[in-house]
Amino acid sequence: MNASIMQTHTVLVDELQIRYADSGTDGPVILFTSPWPESLFAFRRVWPALARTGRLVALDLPGFGHSQGRADVLTPSAMGGFLGQFITGLGLGTPHLVAPDVGASAALFLAARSPDAIRSLVAGGGGVAWPLDVTGTLADIIAAPGIEVFEDQDIRATIGVTVEPAAPRAQEPDVWEDYVSSYENGRFAESTRYVRSYPERLRLLRDLLPAIRVPVHVFAAADDPLVPVSNGEYLAERIPGSKLTILPASHFAWEEVPDQFAALVADWVTRAEKDAGQ
Amino acid sequence: MATSYSELPNELVSAPSGVGYAYRDTGEGEVPLVLLQHFRGNLDSWDPALIDALAANRRVITFDNTGVGGSTGVTPDTIGQMARDAIAFIAAMDLGQVDLLGFSIGSFVAQEMALIRPAIVRRVVLASSAPQGAAGMHGWASEVIGAVGKPQTSPEEYIGVFFAPSPSSRKAGQESVQRQYARTEDRDAATTWATREAQYDAVCTWGIPDHGALQRVAAIGQPVFVANGDSDPMILPHYTYLLAGLIPQAGVKIYPDSAHGFLFQHHAEFAADVEAFLSESC
């Protein structure tokens, strides 16, 4: 597998250069948000299968992947607003949104504030619970005194090791390089602003969850060392009518168990379309 | 030294509608801060300690909305009309763009103003607030309306709702009441029973559970500061988080050991927080 199956383009949204991919295939629009510290190529393994279900669009969130960032967009709350602008800007109508990892909290803010912006949501694998319920490196990043401590890191080493299991350098050098180069030149330190706003912003998200009326399918990775399954349970308990699926993965479910991840999305979207058509 | 709020003259401005609005005007600055009062409150119901602290750095204007206290007209029974009336006051005063500080029912009006006429609103402070349609907001709890909704409300009943049960908060409540009543001459006219009825109708209507209405405040594009006391029995602090979550650009702060009137109890801290918020650059 290599990155060439996803053709990328650039678009200006909210004065930011945003990289995205568009399958151009027929069917309902399914919009994917990039996980951290990866990029939109995280979906390369589910892309071919899901292209039969709809038109796939994936974006690098601002400040992540190879999209331009800006400090004020780097909170779940502001990122939710940005997603709304991206959907409008690209004329995507009312897409199904698939938001793993950092995108999950942003997508939930969007769903709560602008229920007419998306048709349905698949979200999980990102910190969402308040009080904060994250572990390992993610907890350390949030607890660090400032973002300066991340500025001197050897990104090729630290991010390289982190993404190696999901995109082995020897087998998928272009994907590995895309991930690592996404966070070079100070971009990793800047990107930490997002998760570092969790303590304040996830407190706000908690009270919004019971008001969400968009259909939500929550997923969680069973052995996630960063975002415990309890985050998924937290969402399922609070979002009316939501569904929870636990995937046999450690964090990067979209790459570790791509067939199951693709099936989850395809079934969900197909069912949501059928429900909407009735 | 500038004149204290408790010594300011009552002034009157007429809108094209024919309503005469009672107001007080203090401090100096480019963008005025217009204050929107709580349920049954009039010009004298603002704690002078808070107004004086806010007016140290900016122009601050308090007023009675249509039909309230010293203003003429009939108090409307919807938040929407109250917002239109407040916009009419701002136009009559020729204030241009303003900052808003809405307290309780006044914070509902402030939200509505930011939605109806965004061009005249620069920044918004919402004290003891909630979004329209939030579940559980359909009228105040019985002990609250029992205390502050009667024809005559005692200072003890006011303190019971506006301040927390702790000795420190109750003491702060007594001090605030003393400051509010320090003015003996030229006090504002008391609010009438008709105002109470209309305002409470508006509160109940605002609080009719409506899931869809929650998304309205997502359209507020201005920076907003949402705040409350941690023990407010009138509008639970939970709604502060809900509201701040729904508004795209909102900061939130909950003040300790305080209730509905946290802004009077923590007048110095709150005024400093408001000042910092209003003077942020972008």
C-alpha cells in the first residue's frame, strides 16, 4: 500500500491552506478528519473499500498533517467551527463525518452547535471525557508546563517511532515520511495546543452531549494506551441514541484493523442513508 | 475622584417609540459598556461597588428597560421584545457599538441582542445565564420564585437567592444590600407587579424545553465571557458550561462560595476579569 491511491489538493478555508483528498466517487459524502500525529493518509487502507459506499473526502485538520495551522483554531471548540466552514466551503452538503482521534471532540462540538451541518457522525479514539481520562504520552503532553518543552524534540525520532507500527518506514516510506514531515519545524509543538486545551474545553463539551441529535456511532480501541475505552463509554452514556463499538486495536484502529473499521463506517452510512430515505 | 454610582443623577432619554428610558451614565471610554438588569431589578439594584470598579476604565451605562422602574411604557413579556427595546435605547443614546453585560434575565436579553443586531455588539459578558430552551429552565425552582417572586421581597429573601448559604457569602450579601441602599435620595422607581408578571412570563417562555433552540447561540460570533457563582439556585452553574460550550468563542469562569449575585459578592475580582476580557486585543 502506498499514498498514491489518494490524490491530494489544497483549498483555502478560513484563510488557511488546507490539504484534502477527494475520491470523486458516487454516493453520499463521507468526510474524514486526520488523526494525530498522522495525516489524511491514515485512511489509505480503508479508502478502496469505502469508495464503493460513497464519495470520500479526507482533510488534514489545520495545524495537523500538511495543513496550515493557527493558534486560535487549535481547540476542539474552534476546530468544530472550522469543520463547519470546511464543509460549506467545499460545498459538501450534509456529509457523514468520520472523526477519529483529535477530530472526535471537534466533531462533537460541531454536532451539538450545528446539528444541521452533518448527517451522521462516527467518532472515537480521542480524548473526550471530563474529568480528563487520558493516559501515557497524551497525559504527559497535556500536563507539561508549556509547549516550549516540545520544541527541541527530534521529531524524526519521536514521531517516527510513534507512527512506525501504523506505517512501517520500510514498507510504506512515502506514508511514514508524510506523517513525520507533518510535524517538523516546530509544528509538533504547535499542534500540542489542541490537546492542551482539553481540560478547559472538554468540561464544556460534557454539558453539550445530551443535546446532540445527530446520529452518533462511537468507537473505541480495546487496548488504547492513550485514550482508554472509558472515553467511548462516556460518550455512549451521554449522547441520546448513540451506539458504541469496541474494536480490537491499540489506538490506530483505522490502520490496525482497516477491514473492520471500513465495515463499521460502510454499514453505518448505508443504514443512515436508508433511515433518511424512509 | 469620579462620582460614585450611588451619587449619579437619574437621566431620561426618549426613543422614537415614545418610551422614556431612565438611565445612569458614568466613566469614560471609547466603547461603552451597557448593563442589562436582573428580574425585577432597577437602577438601584446594581451594586455601586461593581459599577464603580467597572467605570474606572470605561464608560458604563445602566438603564431601565421599557416599563421597568423609572422608564415609561409597558414591560413586554418576551425576551425578544426586551432585546428590541434595549436596542432602541442604545440607538436613542446614539452609542454606536457597545459592549454588553447582561445579568440573569438581562443575560437572556444580551444573547438576543447579539443575535438580532450583531453589528452594534462588540463583546458580551453573560452573568448567571442559560441558553434558551435548555431542559430544566422552565421557571425558577419553587423556593426561588417563592422568595423573590412575591409582591414584597425582603432583604433576607434576596440574600437567600443571590448569595450562598455560607457565613462569608451571607455577610457579603448584607454588605452589598447596604451599598445598594446607601443612596437615600432620588432613588429609582420600584418595579411594579405588572413588570414582575411580564418578566416572569418571559423567563418561563424562554425556558420552554426546546432542543433545537440550543443551536441559536452558535450564531453569536462575538467573544463572550460566561460566568456564575458555584452555588446559584436560580440558574444552576451547569447552564453556564452548557452556554459557553454552545457559543463558538466563549470563556467561562465559576466563582467560589457564591450564588446568583456572585458579581456583587466578588465585585473586585469580577470587575477585573471583565476588564481583562473587554480589553483583550482581537
